[in-house]
Amino acid sequence: MSIEIRQITKTFDQFSALTDVSFTVPQGELTALLGPSGSGKTTLLRIIAGLEVPDAGAVLFDGQEATMRSASERKVGFVFQHYALFRHMTVFENVAFGLRVKPKPARPSEAAIAAKVHELLGLVQLDRMAERLPSQLSGGQRQRVALARALAVQPKILLLDEPFGALDAKVRQELRRWLRRLHDEIGITSVFVTHDQEEALEVADRVVVLNEGRVEQVGTPGEVYEHPASPFVYKFLGNVNLFHGRVEGNKVHLGEFTLDLPAGTPAPAVPPVAYARPHLLDIDHQPTTRPQFRATIQRINTAGSVVKVEVVGPSGAVVHVELSQERYRALALRKGAEVYVSIKDLATFTAQNMLGGGI
Amino acid sequence: MSAERLPLTEPPFVRRLLIGVTLAYLGLFLLVPLAAVFAKALERGLALYWASVTDPAAVAAIRLTLVTAAIAVPLNTIFGLAAAWAIAKFDFRGKQILLTLIDLPFSVSPVISGMIFVLLFGAQGLLGPWLAAHDVHILFAVPGIILATLFVTVPFVARELIPVMEAQGSEDEEAALTLGAGGWQMFRRVTLPNVTWGLLYGVILCTARATGEFGAVSVVSGHIRGRTNTVPLHVEILYNEYQFSAAFAVASLLCLLALVTLAAKSVAERKRTLAVEPRSAP
Amino acid sequence: MTPRILPGFRLTLGYTVLYLSLIVLIPLSTIILKTATLSWSQFLSVVASPRALAAYRLSLGASLAAALINVVFGTVVAWTLARYDFPGRRLMDGLVDLPFALPTAVAGIAMTTLYAPNGWLGRYAAFLGIKVAYTSLGIVVVLAFIGLPFVVRTLQPVLQNLDAAMEEAAAALGADRWQTVRRVILPELSPALLTGFALAFARALGEYGSVIFIAGNLPMKTEITPLLIMIKLEQFDYAGATAIALVFLVVSFGLLLGINLLQRRVGIGRLEEGLN
């Protein structure tokens, strides 16, 4: 089932949680609602589920109006941030709940229910825990029970509210990959809410970036990361260096860099601001032909897949550079060394920098 | 340098003093009166004890107390559930007023609680003439006693349920709704089991008050022996007639009930605290 | 109007309001209605009569004394139960609620028998020349019994939830134990103490069943306000009884309001009230 969100607006007392939010979730895709706290993403998810009613706008499932349908009518599977497992029921009873409360005519026999429950518990790899109580399970296990419970009634849509928010980093990573594999196996249209951009970029087919109740950008993880539509998106996804600039004649000074302005570029109305991801910068011991500045290495962190280097420029500004492990070894950098920091790929840099200055 | 122990607790003699004072105070105020009741009850021997407790007037009083509780407690339990549901799960204007209204019977003296029913149903009362014309007896009869008891015990279940339901939030109910449960199914299968111990705690308090109420019932009862006396009133009558041993014998029944109440209360309280534990993952 | 997500709002709110109106509001309104039948001077003559004034003085005085006793000893008991372990602690902790669970009439006759001149405790008092039963002293004793749980149960959760780190910090900064208790712990307790005091005071004011046995009930001397109301009722002086009841209610409601405001300001959750 596809979902269309059309101009949803929601206000709580004086606080605007969502303003004119519109986008679509195609059938079968795993979409992430990504944004900081207060961006309205959980409110939006609850509106899709029918747990909140919007002040304006519409929610359509497969093109049909669903905005006024109650939560129980929408056939939506919802996984809560803190799982909301029924604490007095065993794992089995929790998963069986949705099947047992169906109206008599539609209700499967106990045997059929048991078979379905065990099938689902097998799917989430918790078959041996069927008789345990939620209090006897770890956070990750509870999360999987919540998922199985939501899937038991064969919903058309699966909604997850910060599913891994309450878990340890390692468990979070494992479960995140496991969720992706599960989604690929079942193929159900899914939407999940997260504030963790790494999670969204790693798991989702499509990312909706929200900020203060508005949609900043909708796109694939690659699109939002490499072609951010606004400064907010740029800053929110991944690390970033910020360069304040000023224009002088036919050159523009951005931080410590000096770039040539193409002929005929009008002077910008506001002082330009540029963003550069750490991996777009490079370090050399000798000057290069690219825009560069001299800097001193302040800190080197080699733990991880890339090497993170902090340098200090002449004005005292700190710039972050990321190098591959090979490059780092080739350079044999030391703390305190004097180096040249340059822009690796000018095209990408300028392409990503139409913000603020319109260079 | 030697590690000095921080003074994190009182010196031993202070501790012993405080414990001593506590034991003495509680012993004096709680244990001694309890012992006195049972001692006085059995002063004249077991035969008299038994006779006092099985005397027809006493039995009638016991029956009336039980009937009153059997009616008042369930009615106020249903009220408590309804009120707690409305207050804990929804936002609306006037919630604070509603809470204050529910608390009202707590702040009204028992005598006044009885008096208002006399003003309402008495011969000179608002509805007096109408009742007399239809030969309906509320005052000085069982219905009046039930109404007065109902008034006095209104807050008990609600006041215990509201904080429990508020602390548990609405997520479980929302989960049940997304799974397709209807309203009553959700209430029966999810809400009620979650509040069981809080509910029991409230019911225990409500029952204790309903069976022991004296002032309010005294005003509306008419003290007609064998007909409109509850057990506490019967105790009063016996005492005022100087039948001390009999009075204490019947009073000892109430004491036993109170002790059972206390025991049940501790159990329910402990389990209730467990049911409201915050839901973070381990 | 935004539809609500959870079902049953109108049903439960409607039932709640209906029930409260029938059982609580309408009966209570009779007080206003009845008092309205009195002229202002009639009202005053009843409410300010010497007998009524004596009853107010006694009720207020005895309740205040009893509540203060409960504050002092209640603090000791709550502290000991919350912080120390000793044989019989669990039993004592459970028993603290006895005055709340025990019917007032039983408490009344038990205390009277105990403190009568020839009673188990009264005989020692008589030895010292003190008369307890049938005097206002007896009333204070009984009211102290009734109010015992209020201070203890209000303090206990606060004591249990006290952050031990605070005491450790104070000790690490060089405070001795008494200083820590006085400057760090007691101030944390004072809101709860105030609430417990107010609750015990309010309860004592309205107490009837246990007091009438020990009081002696002499007008102008040992007659509490609820008894005065009762007597007027028995004499069919409904208007007089109502007038005094109204004054009494105004004072009680004032107290209730004060308690609620206090609780709101201090943020003591209702779950932690223990009793009431």
C-alpha cells in the first residue's frame, strides 16, 4: 500500500508541530523520517497511524482518504519506541493479541493462531521465548516481539517510532541491519522515525528530512547526502566544516581559502557561507595548485575506518579533514606538523556550495 | 593517609534512641489499644464472647454492614474506574474542578455527611413531603444508611486509580487499538490487568471505610435495634448500656477486619508499585 | 472538535459528572439552601453563640495540638522506619495504618477504657494527678491517634526518594551528621511535613466517632463542633445545625484548598501521598 501525505498541519496549543507537510511513500519501500527532536516526525508518524488527528491536510492510502478512519480501522502495524508490550501477557499472548481480538466471524481458530504466532516468532528469531514475560527479555528482544506483534495482523503498512532509540549502540547496529533484511524479505511498505542520520542513510530506501515541522528534502540516501537541498540538510547529515566568506574584486575568500570568481558573477547580497565535508579536503606537505592554506596539525584520531585530522589555520579556526587510512600512512603525519590543506574536488565543492553566496 | 569514614549516618546511640522512641510511641498508640480490645472482649470468658457475637441484634448488625458494603463498594468502584479513565487518559477543561469535587467527601466531617441526607430526605427536608406522600422511607432505614456510606466512600477507588493510570500512560491502549481491538476489548484485556493492584488497593480502602463508618451512619440511622444498626453503631449502643464486654467482643470483630485490611493493603501496595515501574529497556 | 483517539471519553465523563451530582453535589447543596432560610441575624446568633464559640475553640485547639504532636513523633517514626532496620520493622510499618483502617467507634471505646482513671494507662496518669478521660486532654490523645498515619505516610516516600548523593556531598564537604540532617535533609522534608500536618489537622477537626466516647461531652467544656451539630440535629434544630456546619465547611474547604496549592507548588505527586 502506498501512502500519500498531503499538506498535513498539526498544532499543539501554541506549538506548531507540523506545517504543510507533503510527500509520498511508494508501495513496498522502507522510508525514514529523519530530523532532530521537535521536528514533528513522531507526530507525523502517529497521524499516519491514526493516533493523532491533523488540523488540516489528508492522509491517503493507495489513493483513498484515510484521514478520518480510526486507528483500529487503518490496518496499520505500529511499533512504539518503548515497545508497549502488554506486561502481564507472555510473548506468545502479546503476539497473538491482534488475532484474538478480531470479531468472531473473522477470528482464526486457536490452532491457526498458534501456528501464525510461532511462524512470526521464528521470523524474528525468538521462538524459544514464547512463554517468557516481557520483563524477562532484553531491550532488543522486546523490540523484536513488538515487531512480531505488529506483523501478526498482516498490516498493509508498518510504522516504527524510533525503534532502536532505547538500545545500546552495538545492538542498535545489529538490529538496524536485521530490520533491513526483514523488510527485504517481507516487502511491506514501512516508515520509521529516527534522529540518527547514520541509521536513516544506512537502512532506508528513501529519506524525508524534517526540521521544525517542515519538509526540508525528500530523496534517496545518496541524494540527500550528496545533493543537500538546504543548509540544514547539509549540516544534519554528516560532519561539516563551515567557512564564512567575503568577496574582494574577482576573488572570494572563504575561510582560509581564496577562490576565483567566474567573470560576470554579480556580487552576492549577503556574505557567502560555504560548507565542506571533511573528506572533500586533502592534506599535503608541499603546496599544490589547488586552493589551499597553511595549517598546523592539532589532533589526529586514527581509530575508525577513516582518519580524522584536526588542523588549525592562521586565523585560529579549526578545520576537520578526513583521510583514508592509506593516504594517512603515505603522508606520515605528526601532531604539530605544518601542512597544506586544500580542496580536493573543486567541482563537487562548488556544486555543493550554491548556498548563501551563489558562487 | 588513612581513609576517613564519612559521617553518613547517625551515631549508634542516636539510632537506638530513635528506634526506642518509635517502638515506644507505636507500641503505646497502636499495640496497647489493640491488646485492650481483645483483653476486654475476653475478660468475661469465651462463652460470653461467643454469645455477644451471635446475639440476634449483633447478627442483624453484621448483616446490615455487609449488605451496605456489598452495595456501596461496587458502585464506587465502577465510579472510580470511569472517573479515572476520563481524568487520566484525556485532557479537558475543568479537570482540576472535577478532581476537587471527587475529593470533597474527604474534607466533610462525618456528621455533616449524614446531616445533608437528613436535610434532603428528612421529614422537614427538601424531599420529605414527597417521600411521606409515597410512603418511601429513606432515613432511619437501610436506604439512608447506604446513601450516607456511598457519599463517604466516593473518593477512595478513584483516588488510587488516577495516579496509577496517569503513570502508565496511554501507550498500551494505543497499541491495542492499532492491533484492531475495540473499546471494551482494549479496556478488559489491557487496561484492567495493568491497574489490577491499584484497583484492589482502592477497593480495600473503600471497604474498610464502608464497614467502619460511624458518624455519618449514626446521623441517618435512627439506631433502631435489630433493623438499622451497623456493627459500629451496635458497639456504641452496647457501650452506652454499660455492657462493656459485649461491646468489646463485637468491636474485636471490627479489629480483626482492620488487621486483615492492613495485611491485604501491604500486599496490594507492593504489587502496585511494581506495576507502575517505568518502561525503559534494561 | 477534534475526535479523541481513545474511546469512551463522553461515556465516562458523563457518568462521572452524573454520579457526582447525584451522590455528592445535590446533597451538599442542601446546606446552602437550608442556611439561606435563615436571616443574617439568626445565622449570626447561632454561629456566634457562646456554646458554638466554645466548641470551635475546643475543636481547633485540640486538633492543632494533636497535629503538632503528630508532626514531632511522626517525623521520628517515619525516619526510623525509612532508614533503620530493627526487629519488628515490617510489622510496625504495616501497623501505622491501623488508625486509618480501624472504625472510629472501636478506637473511641478502646482509648476511653485505656485512659479512664482505672484503665491500664489511666491509672498511671491518675497516680501523677492527671485526668485524661473525659477531659480535653483525652480528646487530644485520641486525635493524635487518628492523625498518626498522615504525617508518617506523607514523609516516608519523600525520605525514601531522597538522593543519597546529597548527603554524601554534604559529608564530603565536611559537615557532621547533625549539620547534614539540619541543613540538607530537613529542608527537603519540610514541604511534606507541612502537608502531613495540614492533613492531620483537617482530619482531626472533623473527627466524631472516636472523640465522643472519651470527651465527656459537657457543653462549653468538652463539646467538639461535630457533636454540637449532632445535638442540634437531634433537637430538630435543622437550621442551627446547618449554620454551624456551613461555618465548619468553609474552614475545612479553606484548608483543602491550601493543601492542594501547597502540593502543587511543591510538586508532591498524588501517588506519594500514601493515604488520603
